[in-house]
Amino acid sequence: GNFLLANFEAHLKDSCLHFSRRVGYRCPSCSVVFGGVNSIKSHIQSSHCEVFHKCPICPMAFKSAPSAHAHVYTQHPGFSNQQSKMIYKCAMCDTVFTHKPLLSSHFDQHL
């Protein structure tokens, strides 16, 4: 309560190192710390988010394109020439996106 401003500034600069601290972003999945928001977004997207191949006809989704193709071939024989669509699942809330950039901008809600 009785600090002199000069003493307080010296304390911040020399003792507690307040001004030399850096902001970090901790990954909620693996606890690795990143220095910037773009770094953690890239990390989460590449390491923790799942990619699925969605059937173009029904709500089914698969981990691989061949599995999706086999499903379309056997379950929807009249549509076997249609390709599966890639969808991206958020690792933090399980929301699914049809475009990768939408997933990346979605991370702002969590960070």
C-alpha cells in the first residue's frame, strides 16, 4: 500500500519480471504451449481434429475414402459415381465443418 512509484516500477522490471512475460496458448488436448494463436490453431487442426469422408447420399461418414466409396457402391448403387465429401470435426466440441477454413476460424471461440 505504501509503495513509491519508482520502487514499484523497479519491482516490475527487476524482481517479478512482469514485463518480460509472454502470452502463451496451451493446447487443451495435449497441454503443449504455443507462442501465437496461429501456431496453436495449426497444431490443433493437424494433430487433434479428425477428417471424415461423408457419403453424398446419407448421413454416414467414414475414416477413409475407400470405405466411403464401398458404402456408396453397396448401399446406394444408383449413385456409385458420386464422390464422398470431406468433413472436419472440431477436437474440442465435436462440431463438424464442410470446409477447413471454417474449422480454423471456429477455433477462435475456444481460444
